[in-house]
Amino acid sequence: MVPPLFVAEVVSPGGESSDNYQRDYVWKRQQYEDLGIPEYWIIDPHRAKVTVLTLSDDGYDAEVYATSQNIVSSVFPTLSISVKSLLVGNAS
């Protein structure tokens, strides 16, 4: 089965030592990298940020976006959204 081109997930609350954090930031990242998913967005309303992971030859390159920034997908360039919209659930 061909892996998806893009994944976006909202993380569960929890500190860096919690199972939720480990699952959302470490385990899934490794699984998605192993599957070859080109772009993975980690939407974290609890930390007011979105981490965009883009697959390269060396693994995922991460870029963190804050609420005042806009994100444009590298896989789907017409997908452009503000971090604020993602965090509050308003895509207008």
C-alpha cells in the first residue's frame, strides 16, 4: 500500500515525559519517516505551535511555526493556512 503524501494530527495534552508526548512527537514521527510520508504536520494547541516535518534524504527536517505565521504545504502548494486558524479551528 502506498503511504499518504500528507498527514496532519492534533496532539494530545501532556508534558515531554508523558506517553502522549512520546507517541505524538517521537514514535509517530519515526513511523511516518519509515513509511516515507513526505509531509507531516504536528498541530499542538497546548503549546501554541505547529511543527512541519518535511522528508529529505536524511530524514525529517522540522520547522516550527508560531501563531502569527502562515504555513504553505510543500506537497500541496495551494494548501496555505495560518497557524492561528489551525489552533482555534477557524479555517476562514
